[in-house]
Amino acid sequence: AISGSGQVVKSGDETLTLSGTNSYTDGTLISGGTLVATNLEALGTGDVTNNATLELNTGGTFDNAISGSGQVVKSGDDALTLSGSNTYTGGTTIS
């Protein structure tokens, strides 16, 4: 698990999957590749700045705000609600 007051930064062209329950508080920055979250608690409690690809392979209500130029991909069978104050511009794909 990732905890504390730091920010998680995803860079590079590869895919990174976060599947645990993480409690870091200073948000997530996606600057390259794909970040896959397989549960609602995987991205901590801070906002997500997405300038690449954020894939949410989970269901429920995702409260974190999403901003940036990247795309959001919803995968998996469960229904997902994005309830944060979202301003991302990269589009949304349901797969």
C-alpha cells in the first residue's frame, strides 16, 4: 500500500496497475503511458491530473477530481460514476 502526503507520478510509455488500497493524499500525476486502477481506493484521496491515459477497471462512485488533457477509459463490467469536479479534455472511452 502507498500512504503518506506524497504524490504518485506515472511517467513513461508502459502500463502501471494499482490494485491495492492506497491512502496517499497529494494526488496522482499521469504524464505518460497508462495508469490502471482496479478499485476505487487505488488512487488515494487526492485529485488526478491525467495527461496520458487513466483506465478505471472498477465500479462504484469515484470521488477524486480528474483534470488534464488525457483520456479516461472505463473497462470491466461494473457500473462506474465519476462524481468529482472533472475538467479533463481527452475524452471518455467505455470498453
